[in-house]
Amino acid sequence: MPFTRSNHEASLRDGRPHRKRVVLYLRLSAVADDSTSITRQEADLQALAEREGWVVVATLTDEGISGRKARANAAEALRMLRADEADVLAVWKLDRWTRQGLGAIGALSDTLDAVPGALFVALQDGLRSDQGSWRLIAAVLSEVARTEADNTSARIRSSIAHRKTVADRFTGAGGTIPFGYDSAPAPDGVGRVLVVNPAEAAVVRDVAGRILDDEASLWAVARDLNADGIPTSKSDFRKARYRGVPDPAADRGRWTVTAVRSLWTSHSILGRVTHRGDLVRDEDGLPRSVWPPLLDLATVERLRERVGYRATPTEPRRKAARLLSGVAFCAYCDRKLYVTGSNGQAVYKCGASWNGYTCEAPSVNAELLDTYVAEHFLASRGDDDEVELVTTGASTGTDEALAEIEATLRETTAALMDDTADTGALVQRLSSLKARRAELRAMPATVSSTYLPTGRTLRGAWHSDDSLIVRRRILTTGLDHLTISKAVRGRKGLDAGRITFYWN
């Protein structure tokens, strides 16, 4: 007989043994065929359920999602415990459940306390919540997992910097290969490089010609690209092809005016690479074409002028326009809300309709939402301790060289103020020094990170500095993101019921 909730309730009435219901939670931050694969996790947990006599009522999987981020299926597993839809939550290892540290363990503990008899099991750690000291063990393991995640992130950032700025390798950040290119093994056998994809490169050149010679609108270009079935850079169709498992039925994505403008005025079609908001440059400080360019610079400059867009390579990254930029999302299509104007007021609005997607497209007064979220955050998390990430690294033998370069940079800059200075020679020296400094900074180092309290609460830190950058940093230590639903017709002011918070 299949196990259903009605059968479960009948067994309790009839006095038959109660077989505990278990929900299995699986997670892998990157799809891989190794000892921690989703398949291995599920097989081990299924075997555990058989040994214990548990009935598996759900298997929830978060694949390709970091343990440091809020995950929908993890939240669903806790909901099932609270709703009496499961008695046991089983994970392969505690760091598969979370790498968020004590905060996530607190949420788990609260759920178990609220549901007497509920059980949490981390198989590989030998950890069960019916053990007397399980909270202490879980707290230690969770903080170890978070520290490992921080250290891994720091090592990855250092490795990416070296590969991008020194070794001329394709890092594959986010798994997206720029449109017009293929990824191929580097000639020296170390890492990967980009080579021109002839078919996509032909599309790039054809569209550039249409925009410049025929003065085709960006809307018309996007329409024709969609009609011709040209896959977008991040489409499932294109990703499947690069994984070596082409799928003709996979989604090819949707070209929009924004996507067309972004690609045909980008640095990528010039073969250029950005790192930390600036272009990778040569020894003279000029932007360097790391990969074979698809268009020449003169053509790209004409395209930028034609579509009313100018990219200045030295321009710093734009700061977020509002407190919740990149934090507020649409509750229906899960897209970011963008700041725009309505009746003379700033509003957060879903941009789905601007790009031809169907969505409820909620909007909300930006000032009211910023104020409410700030007050709610301080009321909920204001008494928490502020912490700062302290990073230390094993010396790579570059510290002294960097100190000498910094001193020489200061001296050279001061020398430029002299009326008799050889400006050309000094500027050349500055350029060479800065290039050498960048190389030294990019050299990989063994990095160790830990969080230490600053001695202030989050509320104290918030009120000590009213700059947007600082307050956004403080807010996102506790808030992962929030979603906004559509307003109720006729209801004035900010309806707090429209807001759903997702805390770290």
C-alpha cells in the first residue's frame, strides 16, 4: 500500500507501528561526478532510510547553489517539519545543509523545538538532534563550514585575478562564454582560452552592419534575432552545446533591446577582459585585447555613438541608486526591481514588461519601502553584533616589493608638481610602476579569513554612518533579499503584507 498521510493517520488510530516520514535534502554547489555528487548523497540517504525503517515522503534538491545562500528547498524542508508533513530531515553532511554558520543552525533549532519529536540527521557527521550535545556539535561544524567557504572564496578570487590579469586565461565566471567565442584548451595545456566561433562572429558583424548602414532599430534587431532562433549568451541551448550535450529543444533565450545594446557596445567583442571593474591593460596602461576581436575599435565606437551609449573604460562602477537596489525582487517572476520614476516619485518596479515578458510587474514607492525595510531590519537585527571579515595571507615574498613600489609612486607623483619636471618620463614611470604593482597584487597567496566583532551592534553601526554604501553593507549582513507582490487596489500607503523577507 502506498504511504499517504491518510494511511499514516489510520495507522495511528489502529495502533499499528508508526513509520517515521523522512524528507531528504541534497545540495551541490557545482554539478560534478565525485564523492559528494547528488547521486551519491541520495543513494546513501536512501540506504539510511531503509535501515531506520523510515518512509521517504520527499527528496528536495538544490543543485548548483552555494551553501552560503538562502535556498528555496532548504526552507521547504523546514516547512514540511513544521506542517507535520515529515518527522525527519536527513542530509548527507551538515555542510550540505548550510555554510551560513550559526544563523542557519538557529533556524533549524527553532523548528525542531517547535515540533516535539522531529529529528534532524547529518549522516556523514554522525550527528542526530536527539543527541544531548547536538547543538554544540552542530554550531562548531557550521562555523567550520562557513570559514572553509570564506577561505575557498578568497582563494578563488586570487586565482581568477592571476588568470585574468597575468596568465591570459578564460576563467569562465558564471559558466557564460561571451557571444561570438568558444572555449578551448590553452596551447600550453594549462587552463582554457577563447577562440572565435565563426557562426556567432558572423552574426555580430552582420548586426553591426545593419545598425550602422541600414540604421536598423535595436528593437528590429532583437525581433529578427529571436525569429532566426539565434541563442542568447546565457541560454540553455548554448550552455548545453558547450557542455558537449547539444539539445535542439533547449530554450534559446530571448533577445531584448537591452541585450542587443549591451552586447554590441561591449568590451567583449573587442576581445577585452575586465577585472574588478576595470579593463586588463598593457604595460603602458592601454586596454589590451586578450582574445581575437570580433570588431575593430572604430566600428564599436561608431556603434556606441549610433545607439546613444558611450562606454568609458576608466569610469568606476556605478553605485547602487537606492538602498534596496539588487536586494528587492519581483514576487512573481523573481527578477530584480529597478528604480524608475512615476508621477515625479522614485519607485521600485519589475522590468519584465519593458522586455516583453508577461508578469504582474509590481511597483512600490522607493522612499516608503527603503524607510520601512530599514526600520524593520533594525527592529529585528539591530541588537546583533557587528562583525568584520579579517583576512590574512601567507607572504608570497611580494610585501617588501609592494611597499617599495608604493613609496616610489608617491615620490613620482610629487615630482610631477615641479615646474621643471620631465612630465613624459614621469608619466611613463607611473604607468610601469602601476602595472608592476598589479602583477604583484595578482600573485596567488594562501589566504585565511575569520569574522571578528567590532564592539558595536548593527544599530550602532547604522547610525554612525549614513552613507549608502555603508548602510547597504550592514543591511545585507542580515538580509539576503526581499520580494514585493502586487498592491491591493484601493489600499493607500505601504502595505507591509506585500513584502516577504529572506534573512541570512
